[in-house]
Amino acid sequence: MRCLKHTACAFLLSVYLCMLLLCSFSHPYEFELEHFTPPATQLERVEPRIYTYHLLEETPLVMVEREDQLPGLLQDLNSCSEIAVDVEVSRSLQ
């Protein structure tokens, strides 16, 4: 069974309903944008933090290539309150 976040389910449901009703959105994420409410923690004022970054050569790279490595990845992700994912499409990859 594949697990989806509730936002993904809401999106898929809205797309399905739209297809049934033959309606269209003017923006592909219109539904999400209109129904988005940021978490209160993202609206709190915080003091700026100064980060120190390691050199790329000093940063370990862990490739998750097998299913038995997924629990470790999940444990790391669950310890974070936020993560960033770069979904940029680079023309150099075409």
C-alpha cells in the first residue's frame, strides 16, 4: 500500500472531481494556494541564525540504493521539522 500525505490526497481528489465536473483551474495549484494555511510555527518571529557550512568534500554523501536503507533515511527525515527538496528541472540533464 502506498502512503500519501493528506495534501497529496486532497490534490488528487480535487483533480479527480474536476475531471468529473469538467472544470478547470487557471493555475495548476490553484486549489492548494486557495486552501493553504501555514503552520503557526512558520509565522512566529525568530532571531536570525548564523549557520556554518562544511566544505563539500567534508560532507558525507549517503546513497540510499536498497530497501533496507529506507528505515535509516526515514529516521533522519522524521527528526527534522522541515526539509527542502530541489525540484528544479535543469536543461543540462536533457
